[in-house]
Amino acid sequence: MNVRLFRTMEGALYTMTITDDRPPIRFGSPEARQLHCAYPAIDLHDDVLMWARWAGYDLAKRHKPPLPNKRWLGHVDLPRLYEGGMGAQFFGLVSLPVFGSGGCFRAIEEQIDILDDFVAEHPTRIRKVRTAGGIEDANWVGAIGALLGIEGAHALEGDASRVGHFARRGVRYLGLSHFSANAACYPAKGRGRSDADGLTAFGREVVEQCIGHGVIPDLAHINKKGFMETCAIARASKVPVIVSHTGVVGAHAHWRNIDDDQLRAVASTGGVVGIIFVPNFLGGPGLDAVVKHMRHIVNVVGENHVALGSDYDGMVTPPAELSDVSMMPNLTDALIGAGWSHERIGKILRGNVMRVLRNSPCPR
């Protein structure tokens, strides 16, 4: 029998009893494992559904990353989510507009179908959810919460009403940009980059549709002008934004990272920044680099705005100590080693994202 404890947003302590063969937390010190029991972690971005669609990757089976240095893929599956002490995973929905946006909407639909089928096949182990309460309900019965986020507004194919369609299918956040310009905005780097231009009229309509349908605007990959404009719209509407997977310039200067003005803009909405697990963006290969980026956010805007944003399975090479999701407690040990309180670590693992979900309610 595997017994775990977790805390609700209000601080109540619940007991979660798992009586089957689901694997226990594998890595980390006893203290780190206990923290993951109290605060089952939430990761804001993983791209494994892309591989499920392209290559038939089976989320139910345990995998070993197939490529050298554990690069690109093979980082997440259901057994290792349990081993990593995870409470919920946001699954990114990827479409690649190499020859325009045609087919992008269908690509997103197919990935949602894959997750829906997977959840239907394993209803006691993983639940598709949209809310903080849904995550808690899933964790209460020993299941992982599965949430969805789209990477790039090109998936809308120019139709802002599709935000509502995707919301009804369970999508919880929409990344406005990816690596190329689209009808809504421009990327921080990539095809069609334009630092002088912000949101288009269509982009502003998309943000308003997101706010109306309880879809959180995600500002990973977008250029600074569009980033700041989206934060201003969200702040006026009293809803949070997120940056699902990024580093910060104050810890390491890189085009992919956001600066202190952007951090303050996210914090002004009540949002969170998910720190990516990619050494090139972090400026170092180890856990200390991840902690450095988190520390910078805490120093600039406080501990309420830091989260996990691994980018596992996103054609990345994660740090060796975080080479797949089962190793997440190793990061928790690094945060303990940094002298951070259990309360602060709990916010980073879980609490801050739960707050954002509560503050961006989904219409019925």
C-alpha cells in the first residue's frame, strides 16, 4: 500500500491511499520525497503528445530516452510521472506551420484525441482536468491530473472563435507564439520576427477570446512588445498570464529568456513563470542553473511567481540530474539545499500554478 499526503490551497492536509502497483517516488532525499507527497508537483509544459502523434509513443509504458544524452524525447510517461511525485502535467499541443497554417488545427485536434483516448483507457490513473479543484479531485483518488496547452496561435488558422472550441475540448492555455510569426503576433526569434510590432488586431481579439473562455494567455516565445501588450490587456481584465517555459535574462542573457520588465508585467497580473530545463537557455548544465533562475525571479518579484516549465520531450537535452520527469525530486533537493523553506518550495512545485488556475476560472 502506498500512502501519500497532499495539501489543498487552503492548507488542509489530505491522505491519498494508493492500493495498486503504481510506482512510488523514486529519486531525492526522504525530505524531498515528503515534500512531493505534501505538494504533488505541476509542470507547465511537456511535448510528449507530439511524439504520440508522430511516432505512436505510448504514454502508459515506461520508456528510456532513446537518443544519446537523453536528448529530444522519451522524458515523460505515466509510470515516471508517479515516480517524480507529480500531481499534474500540462501537455503541450504542437503544430508546425512550415508551409503556412494549413493543417495546424487538425494537428491539435488529433493530439487532444490521443489524450482523450489515453485517459479513457486509464481512468483510475490519469484524469483530464481544467481546474485546481479538478487536480485536487484527481490526486485525492491517486490519479495524475492532465491539462492541455496549445503552443502557437497559428493553430487557430485565423479563426478566433476556435479559442472557444478548444476551451470546450479542455485546453487551459494558449501560447500566442512559437518559432514563426502568425496572424496574432511575432516571435522573439524565428521566421517573420519583428521587434517593432506587437499584437495584431487579430491577436488582440484572440487574447480577449482567451479571457472570455477561461484560457490563460501563455507568453512563451512571443516578442517583448506583444508580451507587454498582452499583460496590459490581462491586467485590465484582472486575469493572470503565464510564461509556460522560459529562462530569465537576469540569470543568463539569451534571446529565449525574459527580462525583469517582463517579469514584473507577469507578476502584475498575478501570473507565473515556468523555468525551463534546457542548459543552453539556463547558462549551465546542472541543477544550480535552474535554481539560479528561480532565485532571480524570487529576488525581483517574489516567491509567488515561480513555477516548473520543463519543456520535456520538446527536442531538448535536459540537465543530467533532471533527465526525465521521475528525477524531479532532485530539483527539490537543490531547492532545499538553497535554504528555501518548505512553504516556498511548495509554492514552486504546486501552489503558484494552483492559484493561477483558481484566478482564471473556466466558464461553465
